[in-house]
Amino acid sequence: MFDKLSVIALAKSRMDWVAKRQEVLAENVANANTPKFVPSDIKSFDFKSVLNNTNPPVQVAVTNPMHVQPVVTDPQTVIRDRRDFESSADGNAVVLEEQMAKIGEAKTAYDTAASLFQKQFKMLRTALGKGI
Amino acid sequence: MDELKKVQNIALSGMKAQSERLRVISENLANVDSTAQTPDGTPYRRKVVSFKNELDKATGSQQVKVDKVRPDQSEFQRKYDPKHPAADKDGYVLAPNVNPLIEMMDMREAQRSYEANLAVISSSKQLLSRTVEMLR
């Protein structure tokens, strides 16, 4: 039921996105000294497509009523940084400062989405008459 | 949620690799004066660590592993010390090809990388606890 509420759905997909991004950034930081490693990032979050749901994930065709429709969650696209500058002599292109800044940014986004989520529920609780 | 757990695994693999590197650096530094015992012997040869990234099948993430610990093929230093048991007929002794300055620099880099991985772990922990806080 709550999945239909757009704010909650939005906050949920935002938090999913941040968690996935955190994973990719952790890979970059862990490989900060690996020769020839090129860092990756996640395609930026598209609020519009989540709001309008104009870009629904690909669904599997059901040809028989006995088939179970699998739930397909939208995969976040991992993109590789295509810059070839600022790489060290061993071909590693991870800039540690940049990665740490991105992690901080992702954390703020997560906090914002989580607060939004909580506020939405607080509003529901107020509407139910259960105090502030 | 699962991703945040993976984050910790990845960062842990990074910390493990960096501590392995630190171990090799400490070996090099400890053996900075390990000369040969005899005139035709070789002194301690410096070791270098290299990393590689490896796909962890269980989590599907790119983790970091220590690739190989290889000997540094650079020239040995020569010191003039005729009294030394390993001195050749001209009075020179082969000393290890370890430069303490380079080792210190390497050590700092390993330390910084380790700290960066630690910061990633603490960040993912904060996200996890924020998620739990949402229940309140």
C-alpha cells in the first residue's frame, strides 16, 4: 500500500540508489593502489523518470497463466569514468579525495531521503490523530 | 541494505591488502642493514607488493587482492668497509637496495589508503544506523 505513495516510493528508490553508489565508490577506494584500475560511478539519479514512472523496468512476458511474474527491480547502471588524465604512473586513475567527497555527498543524500521518509510517516500519523 | 554490507566487505579487502603491503614494507625496513655473510654472498633484496582487482563471486563486487610480492631488481648499494667479513678485495661491501626514505613514503601511502577504507566503512555504518533509526 505504501509503495503507491509517490514520496515514499521516491525516497525508497533514492536510498537504493545511494546504497548502490556507496558500493561502487567503496570498490574505487579499495582499488586506489591497483595498477590500471579505472574508477566507476553510477548514472545520476533521475527524479523525473521515478516520479512519472515513464521508464519502467523491462518485464518478462507471461505466456501462460501459471507463470509467476518475476519482480524486476531497476538495475542501476554503472558507468566507467572515461577520463584519462590524473592517472598515476601505474595507470591507476582513482583520485582518493574525489572519491571521499562523493561518499560524503552520497551520505547526505541518504540522510535527506531517510528524513523525507520519516516526515511522510509523521504526517500520516498526524492525520490518524496520534499526536505529533 | 545488502549493498551496504557489500561496501564493508570491499573496504575490508582493501584494508587487508594495505596491511599486507605494510608487512612487506616493515620487512624491508627491518632488513635495511642485512648485508651478506661472505664476500660472494648477496645481501637482502628489497621486496615490492603489487595489487590486482578480483571479482568476488559471492558478492559480485570488485575486490582488491595482493597480486605478487616480487623482488626489486635494482642495483645493490656499495659501501666502503674493509673490516667487514663480507668485504671484497677492494674493501667494498654490498648493502641491500633498500632506501629508507622510499619505504617511509610507501608506508605513508599505505596508511592513507587504509584510513580511506576505514572512512568508507564508518560511512556505510552511519547509513545502516540511519536506516535503523527510521523505525523510531
